[in-house]
Amino acid sequence: MNGPAVVHADVAVIGGGVIGHSIAWEARASGRSVLLIDDQPGSGASWAAAGMLAPVSELHYQEESLLELMLESSRLWPDFAANLGRAGAGDFGYLTTPTLAVGADAADRRALMDLRAVQEANGLLVEPLTVRDARAKEPLLSPAISCALDIPADHQVDPRRLIPSLRTVLAGHQPGAGTFVDGAVNGFAVGSRATGLLWEGDRVRGVELANGGTVRAGETIVANGLQAAALEGLPAGVQLPLRPVYGDILRLRVPQHLRPLVTSTVRGLVHGVPVYIVPRQDGTVVIGATQREDALPEAGDTVAPGTAVSAGGVYQLLRDAQVLVPAVAELELIECTARARPATPDNAPLLGRVSVPDGGHVRGLIIATGFYRHGVLLAPAAAAICRNLLDGRIDPHRTALDPARFSGRHHEALQPTKETA
């Protein structure tokens, strides 16, 4: 934009990660004009994500309430991928190869078998393999592993290829497709950061931008991860209690004589510590991911908060990956990345319209953030839920995922926290 300007769209989506792009794609597919707002699209948690679509192996104790949504989104992924393909998205690394869960020692075997009992109790298929059978599938697995489990329903996609693919179909193959240009509508993005919500009376009418411009929209969807809580003009009394969970992730190139290192995603426990190895079609693998919540930025930091790589984390990942697949020691380390994932107190996303005490909701506003470990997996479900909300259909997950569920019973959710109109 040349100076402050006003841009109009049916739907404004704040946030250019996998979630924001997927929501924008679904809204555009419904015939609405869409404007995606981000000054650095695809550079946050989505850039570091391994892209595992793993509702079975991602089932965690005391998070069983998330399972229904995870399974629903997993079922949506084949059609989501096919629709993108038909729209000209190209190859974005969607693979239905299975996942192998492996344990390094006897304690790891017990932990994986205990988890399998929970998985089976929830109707999930997890098949034990002998070590010999596991190594027949993946010859470079260590012969010293204690157990192996086959999880056929857990697949993968490459987020670094998915976001450009979504950008291409959003742009609709117009000249300059995939380029984020200021002021363009219907799939292109405003190349500026959102600073606040624009209100008119008791409803949200758009977004204010850091460059002084304004996006006017009938519906605004907040999908910018950890930054969502910092937006000015959030409904009064509504808290978005997002916490950063930092993680290191590695990318390594496999030499020709070792390809393929593995064909399945390998998720392991090594002396109780999780590690995974995800193969890519380009001859690289992704190894991840550490988890820490105490890496707060300090005065004088020279890198963006959440992007500093931990030396101990890199050591831990390489050490544990080699326990499961010793040939990892022969790979070329090409990238170490860290990002902060947005988590909530119950590790479930904040997804839906903001409810108010009288049973209604804030008009013109949808929240879609706090996806933590599950952003890539849940992208199709988040997009479908947002489309249903745009169409006026009630979402069955509304209560469990209500963005106002941590805000108390008496918030006054019909007024902005700061006047931005």
C-alpha cells in the first residue's frame, strides 16, 4: 500500500501459517473473497513443523478429549489433499506411508505397550511387530531395539511445500501467483502485520495494520498463533492464554548409498525421551523435536524469541536418533531450527466464535489458534469448522474448543478492550 488505505474482502484471515492458509483456502472455495494478513507468511511454527499427520501416535494421556477432532481431521486429509491437487497445487509431500513406533529398552517397551492399551481402548489400530519384521520393513533400524509397533493410519505432509501450494491455489493462477502483494484481494495477502481488530458497535468489522492501512471484512478470523493474544481490540474479558513451547528440529541429507534411510516415519522412545525421524522425498530426513518451556527472551538477545537453537537439544536429538537408526551418524546435518509452538492450558486449540454469557457470540469474529503439536494435522478440520461458522452452522466442538473457555463466567464480550473503530 502507498500510505494508509482501505482494502475490502468478505473474510480477513490474520496469520500466514498452515492454519491460516488452510482456512483462507476453504473460505475462498466457498465463493468468498479472502484476504490473508501476514508480514512473514510461513516463517513461524509451520516452518519448523515436521508435518506428521498422527492422530494415533499423538494420543497423549489426559488428552483423550482431543482424539475425536484429530481423527476427524485425519479422515478429512485425503479429500483436502485431493482438492488442492485438482486446483493445481502441485506436489506438497502428502504421503500415506505408515508410522513405526519403536522402543530402545525394556522400560520404553512397557511405556509403548501401556500407551497401546489406551489407543486400543479408543478403537485405534496399533499392531505389534517382531524386531525381525520391523527390520524387514526398515533394514537400517538398530537390531538392539526392544519393540516395534505398526501404525498404518499415521501419515505425513511437508509443510514447507504445503504452504506455497496453498498460496498458489489461493492466488488462482493469476499473474504473480503466490506473491504476497499489498492491497490485492481474493487469495493474495496484505504484506503487513495486523495490530488490532476494527469494531463497529458490537461487532468486529475488520483489521488495523501496522502500516496504517485497514482491512474491512464481514468476518475476521484470528489465526496468528502466539501473536493472537497481543492483538488490540480483543473482546473485553476474553483471555487467550497462549504459552510458547519451544522446540528444536533438525534436517539432514541422506547420502546416496544410504537412501532410503527409512521409508516409514519412525517415532521412538529412547530411555523415556521421544524422538522421531521423518523421511522426505528429496532425500532428506527431519529429526525432532525437543520441548522446553523455560526459554524466555533476555535483554540483548540477537535472535527472535523462540528461534534460538539449543546445543543440548541438537545433541539429544542426534544421540537418540542414532540409537534407533545408527546410520544417522553418517548423514549430513544441513539445518538446525527452533520455533515456539502456541499451547493452551489444556493443550486443545482455541477454535470458534467467542461465546458470551447470554448464549450468543461476538459477531464478525472467529478465533483459530493454540494448536500446539497438532497444527498441521488439524488444518483441514479447522478450515471446515471455520467454513461452517461462516455459513452459520453450529459446530459440535463449540463447547470444548470455545475461545472464551478460560475467560471466566462474567466477561463482557460485546465490547473491545481498546477502542479501535
